[in-house]
Amino acid sequence: MAGCALLVGCAQQVPVATNPYPPVPAPMVEAVPKPPVTGQALMWQPGHWEWNGTGYVWQSGQYVPAAGHGALWMPGYWAQTPSGWVWTPAHWTS
């Protein structure tokens, strides 16, 4: 037991880098309307939070042209880089 107490005293605390920005709020619940009638294929882009430099602003969902988008919607998130925390906006990915 005494050996365990000695080992605990030797442990070093490693600082944990924490995100200095508030966490991204949960998505708002949106009713998905019927798509407009157009000659091109559309897909629903969900509403999402955007960081405007001082806080989060809700961007409502909308129909967008399906061409040129990946199949997966990625909400915005904070990523830690060597130069600090960076906001990665919501986007389509493959």
C-alpha cells in the first residue's frame, strides 16, 4: 500500500488543451418541407449552426442542387490544430 502512495505522488499532471469556445448547440428540430418542383435533382441540406466569430447562428435547412455534393452531410465542428482551435464549417463530404 505504501508503494502505491509513493507512485501516486510521482505522477505528473499533463495539461489538457480545452476548446476555449462554447460547445456547438444541439441541432434545432426542423420540419422538412416538400421539395420545390424543378428540372434538376435536389437534396435537403439540414439546418446547422455556424460560428460567426462571437457566437453561433442558426442557418435554416434548404433544398440545394444534388449535383456536385457528396453523399454525407458533416455538421460544423471545432478542430485543434498546431496553431490553435479552428472552426470547420458544415459541409458535404463523400
